[in-house]
Amino acid sequence: MSAGSPAPAEGRMEEYAVVSVYQYGKNNFVSVTIGSKPSQEKVYQKEKNVERHDLAPVLAELEKLNAQGFELLNGTAAMHSVHGGGGEPFYSFIMKRRLK
């Protein structure tokens, strides 16, 4: 268990984290939720190239969680319609780690 994490509830064996990624207009957002702590959302910049959907900063967030003992459980991708026009991507990654 990392520093600053709440003590596990009685009998709880796992802790979950969710990384959500979405793009709105020209802004890219990543939201990280660990356990029942409030989500931390931030705008991220594309780093490696000029591609609009560069996910290198998102992978960096997943790598941070992995270094804290989390393992990827599931990942999903979807397109959200914006104002009835084309879609904007939305990604979600669910991770877990053992507490005991």
C-alpha cells in the first residue's frame, strides 16, 4: 500500500484504480481515480507527435500505477458523439492491486 492511501476496509483484499481519457475540442483530459479518493483530472499535452490522439502521456499514468503495484484488468475505447457530428474518443482503463 502506498503512502497516503487509506487503510483497507476490514476484509478487503483489493484496491482498484480507474484511468479515464477523453478529448473535448482541442483539449485532452486524463482522470485518475484510486480507491475511493476523489479523482484527479488534468489536461495533458500531446508529446511524441502532432497526432491528435497521442496516448503516450496516458501510458505514463498507467506505468505510474503499475509501479505502485496495480495491474491492468480491462481497457475500453469508445467514440462519443459531439453535437450530433463526428465522435470524440473516450478510453477507460481499470487496474487493481492486492492489499494483503
